[in-house]
Amino acid sequence: MRFCLLRFHHVLLLIVAALSTFPLDAAANHASQPPNILFVLTDDQGWTSLGCYGNSHVATPNLDRLAEQGMRLTDAYVMPQCTPTRAALLTGEHTARNQMWHVIGWYGSPWARVSEPMFREHLEPSQCRLPHRLREAGYRTGMAGKWHLTNNEHGFYTYLKQPSGDTFGFDDVAPPGEGSQNEGDKWVDHLTDAACAFMRTNRDRPWFYYLSHHTLHNKVSAPADLVQKYRDRGAPETGLQNATYLAAIEHLDHSIGRLMQTLDELQLTDNTLFVFISDNGGIKNQYNLPEWDGAPLDGSAPLTVKEQQFDNAPLREGKGSVYEGGIRVPCLVRWPGVIQPGSVNATPIHIVDWYPTLCSAAGLPPAEPSDGIDLRPVFQSQSSPQRSLYWYLPLYDLRWASTPAAVIRRGQWKLIEYFGDWYDQNQAYHVGARSELYNLAEDLSETQNLTETHPQRASQMRAELLQWIRETGAEVPTLNPHHIPSKALQETKEKQPWNR
């Protein structure tokens, strides 16, 4: 009997020991799994629109908390408009390579001084590499919201059609919301609901979700009670930092809080890589096309302001611009166990970096071609090799005072190369090629062109930029043989024979 009792006691101890180690084993097993990936892309949200980036007009407690739990990147770059940023994200390629440097559908300035190279008007399914590769690695993939990469049977500006999701690598595509994306809260709650439902459904397997909000894109809209809240605080009805714009930021912040709460409830926070970034800067100034206000089409009159929404100061200009206000955006990354909470990093990063970074996080080997780098050393505050960042922008879009240009940043130096004409800070038009060189460490607002005081540096950076364009197979813009000075700045949606 005593032997039986001793044996029973021994077995009981073994069982207790096994049970006591189970959570540790389970936790270790969980940590060894590839992280879930939640990638939130907002629309037209300026660099200083969050509290953690200096916004004092509206509180963003949830986004600030995301920064406190992860990393705030101060020098995160994208393309200056919607389609190019989205294409670069999903392809992992610069617009010079994927040929989607222009907003779709087609419009152009066929009689302008510089020829605009033809651009790709639809992303091909095979180009949408990010979700395809993650799905191959065993991820369940999904998306909700703004698409803006096709204008055909697959989908439109507002959304990717559900039957085409599989073609582009997405297992799950949320339907559009009710009514227009320009009304109510711009589908913020609807799209957030879809993301939360996806996370709940796929909580037991690795997943990637691309949540692409329409807010804060024109027309800016927000819940009426929040708009009234900012009216009551004295925010203007229109113009910079207007009540509707501030209300939209607060509502977006609420949605981020809901995503974080859902991850907590599902116990997925510790194994989820959470990225928050905007597709371009906020609208500081949107200008009238000359034909909109009866101005001459030869550039003899300065552009006039159509609308203002958010001051990106100290950054110059905003959406659509080659200056910092157009391409530098807020970017927060939380990855428990990899990123030190509350860290801030000034390493310049580019939208093309996210493709290799997310693939690497999923345990995938590098794939070619890839124009970006794996950002994990940046996340761990390790030094990374100095490199140049590039932008290829060979188009006219006078809404943003943009003429054909390309940009290179290396270290704190940034060079803008205008290929045949340009606008000054007073929106006056000038004919002729022009280089602008800025030291961003000393002149973040890009007020002092240093090409004359640093001619050798400007020449070297210009040569590197042009060499990069040629290496990608893109065209270096040249003078337009179809140029008609009297209608040079006229925009049309009708293709001319040389545009086909």
C-alpha cells in the first residue's frame, strides 16, 4: 500500500511539473512563429498630424500609445501621390521600374515644355508581389479599403473587387461601405470592422492584413458630433486645421485604438508587427489648374490657391510636391520583442523597403528584383549602410505645382532635378532646367538652395540620380517635340496620338 501511495505521489508530481511547464513551452512555440502583419495605410496624412509628431490641434492618444510601445520613424518617405505609393508598396519596386509614377486614370499635359513618358495605367496581378509571397509562406492575406491601382474589371479607385482578390494575392477582400467614401466617416468604421473580423477569424494562423483608409483624402469628412466639437473649440470651417479635418484625425485615432484593443483581446499583440504610415503628405496647398480660373496657359500668371487643409510646417508644401511636405510622412512601427518601446529613429527609409522587410519578417528569403532593404536592423537601432533614396516624378500636375523632376537624398543632402521648367515658392512659372540642393539637417524647410555654394556635391548627386534612372530602364525626360507654348500648361484627359 505504501509503495502504491509513493508511486501515485511520484506520478502526480510528474503531471504537475508537466502542466507547469506547458505555458512556457506554448509561449516559446508562439514566439517562434512568424509574426502577424497589420499594415495600416492612411491617405493624405501630413507628417505633423499626430501628437507624437507635434500636433497640438487634436489629441491622438492611441497613435501616440502605438509610438510609445514601438518606434517612431522621423524620416520615413513615400511617393507624393496615391497610386505611386501603393504600387511601390505592393511591388517592392521604385516607380521608375514598375512604371506607375502617375495617378490613374490617365490625364496629362501633352503640349508642355517637357515630354511626359507614358506610364502604366493598371497594376498587373503578377506585379502585386507582397500578398502573393506572404500567402506562399502560409499567411492568410486580406485587405480593405482604397485600391487605386486598376480601373477595369478588377477594381477601381475606391476598392478591389472581391472576385479579383485571389488574382492579386488576397484571400479575403472587404466589400466597400455603404454610400460614398466621401460621406460620413469615409468608411473608417466599416473598414476597421472588416480588419477586426479578419483578425478574429484567423487568430490561429499567421495573417497579413492591408488596411487602406480613404481618410484624410478629399473630400474630407468626419462624424458630425466630432466636427461640432472642433467648431466649438474655435477651429475654422475651412482652410488650414479646419474643424472637419481635425475631427477626421480624431476619428481615425479611435479606429487605431479599436485595432489595438482587438489584438489585445485575441492575445495577438505580442506576435503582431503593426505598421502605421500615410501614402503622402497632407494638402497644404491645392492649386487651381490655369483653365479653372481663366488664367493663361503659357505660365505667365502664377498659380492660385484652390484649397488648404493642413499646414505641414516646418516641412515645405504638401501632397503632390517633391519637397519634404509631400514625401515625408508619419510612420509608427510596433513589433514586441524586436523593437524597443518608445524608440525614435532618424534613419531615412523608403516605401520600397517594406516589401523586403515584411517578407523577411515572414521568414522568406530575399527575392529579386527588390529596390528596398530589410529594415530590421533599423528597428533594432543598429547602424545600417549609407545609401541613396530616389524618386522618379516625370509628370505635370499643376494641382501641386509639379513639373517633371527626380529626387535623390543621400545622408542629410537632398537634390531635386527639374528637367525643363519649375515653379518657385510664389507659384510663378519658370522655363529651363534647374537643380536644387538642400541640407536637411540645417534647413528642413528647404529654403536655401545650395547648388552654387556646393557645386561639386550637386554635380555628383545629379550624375548619380541620372545614372539610377537609366539603370532602371526608365526615360530621362527631354524637351517635348509637340510643345505649344500658348497651351503648354493645359491638362487634358484626351490622349494625343503620341500618348498612345
